[in-house]
Amino acid sequence: MFNTLTNVEEGRSADENRVSKIALSKVPEVTLAFWIIKIAATTLGETGGDALSMSMNLGYALSTGIFFCFFIATAAAQVASKTFHPFLYWAVIVATTTAGTTMADYADRSLGIGYVGGSLILFTMLMIVLGLWRFFMGSVSVNNITSRKAELFYWITILFSNTLGTALGDFFADDSGLGYEGAALVFSGALALLAIAYFYTKLSRTLLFWSAFILTRPLGATVGDLLTKPVAHGGLNLSRISSSLIIAAFMICCILFVPKKAGGHPQRQT
């Protein structure tokens, strides 16, 4: 009798701890809607970053400074908040995608590092951040974003992953000769393979999540360039500013009409 009651209490305590962790988490539940909004955010990052640096002629360095300040402000508000706020969360994501666009373009073009060199440097920095996160927190799973330290690692990782994604997108679209449509198909195919691995294999969910998170950025970069680059360069020559506004409106509608629930992704962490 006593053992039965103890087991019930232990089970209840475990459930309460799990619910408490989800309540404390300030990242959204990872669903299909999450990935749709993420791809839209990465596309907005490309069109918005290019709108400031190119259409408004502010240049990569000044545009990077502006977007980085936006990132610091939104990330600070996100970390300081006590609960999950979907619009604030996605504002930080957009800040990382726009800052990532101009940062990668500045490194690749203004500093003359090139797409390959920039990608290798950014990939190395991303691996270092993930390694430090794993060392200090024990896991790089988004299911564990329940402390300020974990959240700081989370946002730094996202900033580097989105910057890396920009460089990868430009490399595949420009240097590889695939063009914007070809590069978009390559990244779409890679994401489809990750989805198959998610449903039909026992690969680490954490590994699959971060792989998909990184690959959505170059997909958004190539789609953004496809929309706004001149027809002579393989684009549709749409306005960067109007394209950015339409994508932003689409994101707002998605955020308004999808469930606003904090959470993580399935287990099998690494």
C-alpha cells in the first residue's frame, strides 16, 4: 500500500516537473507551423537585409550595425521576459536572419573572404558555440531552454546558424552555378530527407532539429534572392521593400492563427 502511494506521488511529481519545464520554456512548440514561420523569417531576413544594405544604399557594415543593435534589443527583452511571447520570439528570429544576411555579405564581399572561406569560418564558430553549450549545460536540445544561460547559448547559436545559412545559400546559388531555383531545390530536398529521417529513423532529434534549423536559412536566402534579383541574374526583380512587407504580413498572420504554446521537440537528446 505504502509503495503504491509512493509510486503515485513520484509519478505525479515527475509530471509536475515536466509541466513546469514546459511552462518555463520560452521557445515555441516545434510543429509544422514552426517550420513554415521559420522559412518565412529566413526569407524576410534576406529581402530585409538586402533592402537596407542595397536598396537604401546603407552598405553592409552600417546595415550590420543597425540589425545587430536590433538583435541585442530584442534578445535582451526575450531573455528578461518570464513567459513565452510569440511575437517577441519571432522578432528575435527575424533580427538574427537580417543581421546574419548583412554580416555574411560583409564578410564574403567587403572583406573578400569569399563564400567558401566565410562558410568554413562560420561553421567552425557554430561548432564551438554548440560545444560550449553542451559542455556547460549537458545538452543542446531546445527542450531544455529553461534558464537564462541556456537561452543565451540558444540565441548565439541561432545567430551564427543564420549567418552560416546566408553564406551557404549564396555559395550554392552563385558559385556552384545552380542558380536560385536550383539551390532552392537542393535545400528543399535536404530538408525532405531530414523529415524522412525524423519519421522513419531513430537518429537524435536534437541533431535533426539543428540540421533542419540551419538548412532553412539558405533555403530562405535563395528564395529571397529569387524574388528580388534582376531577371538577367535569374531572379524575378520584385521590390525588396514590398517583398519584405508581404512576407512580414504573412508571418504575422501565421503567428496570430497558430497555437501559441511554449514547448520543445521530442526527446532522444544528445
